[in-house]
Amino acid sequence: MIRIFIGYDPREAVAFNVLSHSIQVRSSQPVAITPINLSQLKAQMWRGRAGLQSTEFSFSRFLTPYLCNYDGWAIFMDCDMLVLDDIAKLWDFRDDKFTVQCVKHNHVPKEKTKFLNQPQTVYEKKNWSSVMLLNCNKCAILTPEYVNTASGLELHCFRWLSGENQIGAIPHSWNHLVDYDPAKPIKEISNLHYTSGGPYYKEYSNCGYADVWKREREYMLFAGKN
């Protein structure tokens, strides 16, 4: 069973559901998809919303190992994504010598705001934590108490690890930053990340690969005879 945790924000409910659908229809192995939903985590997540926090799951994503009882592996993903490949291929990159594996972006956005006029922040390792393969056995430090009190930079820059050698890499295709990374044919992309704003927002209805996301949404909504 591939355990997948997806950040959930009520303002992006459609994104969560389309992403979940995109994973389900392409996976060659059973998957268990769990939303990281603050309304279901009131006993585990009590920190107030930070001024630079753009989504409800900015910090709660780091509860994934806790929700897995610090056992086995799990995938965390932001909800503003669209998987175009078999998620089992990402799962196969698990390597026990690492605590976390991710795409090691060098992402330095120039704009000041993104979707819903949220602040666009620049920091070391930006977007590394948007797709993570987590070796939950090695993440015991990520208790609810720690996640609720650590700074955003401490969490997202992986300062909770003892060294950079605990961070492994996965192929860039598994976190393609739409309208930042050079455009590529769809067959070369495993996961689209609409990090500045997805086509479910009017202001971004014509963003890169918007047609791909809209087509997936229609596929998800289809009911009837083939």
C-alpha cells in the first residue's frame, strides 16, 4: 500500500480532488490517500496562522510521520499538483539511507504575491517540502509539539535533520514548477506543480498546462457510458 498525504485547504478543495483522481487512475499499486486537513487535526495542530503562511497545510505537512506512527514510508504532496505518471514509480525511489527525499529546486521567484494575493516568500530550499518521500522511522523529532513550535524556516529548510546527507534527491520531473521551469512535453513530466496559482482560480485560468488540468477535472466529473 502506497501511503499518500495531500495538503488540504478549503479554498483549494477542487485541486485536492483532481490531484487525488490523477493519482488513482494512473497508479499500478493500491494507494491510501489522506488529506492533511486542519479541521480533523485540532488536537495535534494548535499553532496560530503565521503572516507568511499561504495555505492551511504549510506546517501541518510535517505531521505526516506522526500520522504514520513513525513507521514505514509515506509521500507528502501539496494539493496544487497533477500527477501524470504512475505514483508507484515515485514510491520505488525510496532509499533507507535517507530520512527525506525530494526535488532539490533552486527556486527564487521574483514576484511579491501569488494566488489569492498571498505573499510570495523566498527562502533556502523553497519548494523542496512540496513533494517529500518521508522515511517515517527516522522522523521521530517531528512530534506535534515540535511541529507546533518550530519556525517555518526550521521546518521547510529541513533544519530538523542532523545533516544535508540525510536529504536524498528524486528526479525533477516529479515536481515540475509550472511557469518557472522550462516548458516540456507532457510525456517528460511526472507531476505538474501549479505553485503560483492553478487554473481553478480565474486569475490563473490560462497558466501553463491549464488545459491539462481542466481536461483531468472533466475526466474526474464524467459519469455515464464509455
